[in-house]
Amino acid sequence: MMDTPPHRETGRPRAAQFAPRPVYIRRDGGATPLREKVTQRVRQVTGDLISKARAGEGDAFRELTEPYRRELLVHCYRMLGSLLDAEDALQETLLAAWQGIGGFIEERGSIRTWLYKIATNRCLNALRAASRRPAKEWDVPKVEPPEPTRLGEVVWLEPYPDAILEGAASVPPGPEARYEQTEAISLAFVTALQLLPPRQVAVLLLRDVLGFRATEVADMLDSTVESVNSALKRARASLQQRQPRREDYQPPPAAGSPGEDAIVAKFVRAWESADLDALVALLTDDVFISMPPMPFEYEGRDVAARFCGSLFGAGRRYDLVPTRANGQPAFGAYLRAPGTRHGTGLYVLTLTGELICAMTRFENSVLPRFGLPRSLPAQ
């Protein structure tokens, strides 16, 4: 992005240098001198970095923006549905911020709010300019799938590795957020977003996921509070129609909990042994299977069983390598063959209670994003 010297290490993580410190509140609700000193110190450090960045110091600019890189990448991903596109949007955001740091006015908002304004508008530009990506034909050799329940509208979705999600999903949202951060990165939520008009996506994310106030969002989008509230109302209504009602499903077990581990272990045993009965027993009646960028979608346990049976046909057997995507259990699937086990794709599971309510298959091209090889040596 810019030719600047490498970051000067301080012995502390960059994000930690700007993290909120503990504060102490008097019983009468006022701030103690300690809190005032901390606030003043943070403002002084930030102001010093802004001054240095305006003078062309790349190190200062990186230290100023580094704490927000991961959460900005997640924001761009939610808007665009593609990690590759999100990375491009983030780079454009940082370049625009570097070029425009001289125009940043501290009194009008924080660096974080300013960066979100730039990132959101870069994503809106990308969505307006993007042509609809074509769906792919079925290309799994020697597998004849059953007739799909329907053809999906969202065929450009990509999974998001949990390994780069760490540190972003834990950022506390603003006071007006309505979604848990884990729910707001799930495949179901990101998929539903892609069916909304771009401006509604931006407003819903800024208000209900990140918790910015309506006045802040109006400033980010060069709009009015009335327009923002109207777009938010329409986005909430559309999203409610497209997503399953929360009360219809049990919450998934916590990540890494014994409950999640038990479901995952049963799934792996059933899939690797091609035990179709054991696999079907793990599925809800209305289980949903999708496979972007192929538009085929299957809904219901019976048709899901026929689809999985087609993958296991003719003696095909698979090995699964665990990973995580979008806060959900995921697996790289490798077809057993003499000499080499070839990666065939990535499966992401959506859990409800002790069952699987959705399974999303992605192409093998995403495997390297998760630190998984395209192939494994034969066992």
C-alpha cells in the first residue's frame, strides 16, 4: 500500500496500546481523576500519531489503524460475502485513509468511526459496480446428484476462517446493537445479507451489528437520520422473512464445548465410514444443504440423504480434516485414492441443539485459506 519502514516494536501488541484501560467510577457517577488522566493520555497518544501520520510517517499511520484491521475486514466480508473481495476493499480503505488523513477532524468522530465510513462506502461502490457472478455447473466427477429442491440465488458466498476471525468478533458492539457477534458472522446471516439492497445492508450492519447511532450512520452515508431509519426498518423486515425464526431452533452448543464435540465426532464417524443411516440420524427434518458457487440446494432429510448417498456411491470414501469457518465446525474433505487423497471441498455445519440443521459445501479452492492442503498423502 505504501513504501514505509517496518513497524517499530514496542513490546506490546498494537491493539493493546489503544485498548480501553480499567476505569473507576465514584458512587455519585462522576469520573475520578485517574479516569480523566487515562482519557487525556489516550487522546494525547492518538493525537500524536495523527500528527505524525499527517507528516507522512507510515509507522504512525499503521499504529493508528492496526487495531481496527481485523474488524474492518469482517465488516467488508459481511457486506460483500467474499473474503477475497473484502481484502481488496480493506486495502482500498487503508489507502484512502492514508491519502486522506490530512482531512480527518478529531472533533467530528473517532478514527474507528472514520475508517468504518470509508470502508462502508468502498464496499457500496464495489456492490454497485459488480456484475452478478455466474453460477457453476455441477462438476463433481462420477457423482450424479438428485434433482435439487431449488436453485439458490446466492452463488458467490465464501467461508470466513475462524483463525483470522479471532480478535475481531470480540470487539464490543455499540449500545444499539441487536445481534450477538457470533450470530452476525454465521453463514446463514451473511447469506441473508446478500439478498438485500446494498444500502440496506450497510445500514443494518452499522446499526444492528456494530451499534452505531443513527446520527453517526447518517453522517457515514451522507444521508439523513430519517432515511437511515427507513432503510433499517425495511432491512429488518426483509431479513426476518429470509432467516429462520430463532424460536424455531434450539441454540447451537458453544464452540469447543462437550456438546459440540459430541455432534462433530458422530458426524465424522458417519461421514468417513459412509454410514448413511448414522448420518441421517444427525439431521433435522428440514435440514438445508447448499454448495456455492453451484446453485443446487436441498431441503429436507430425505433429499439430503439421497444427495449424501450420491457422494458415497461406488465405494467412494472420504477423510475429514477439522477446521472452523464463520464460527461453525468445518471440515476439509479428502477422497481416498491410491497414492494421494485429493481435497474435494470444505463442509461447514450449522448446529441446533444436538442436531445438524444445515450443511454448506464449498469448492476445494478455499482449502488453502484454512491452512489445508489441496491433497494429502495416502495412509
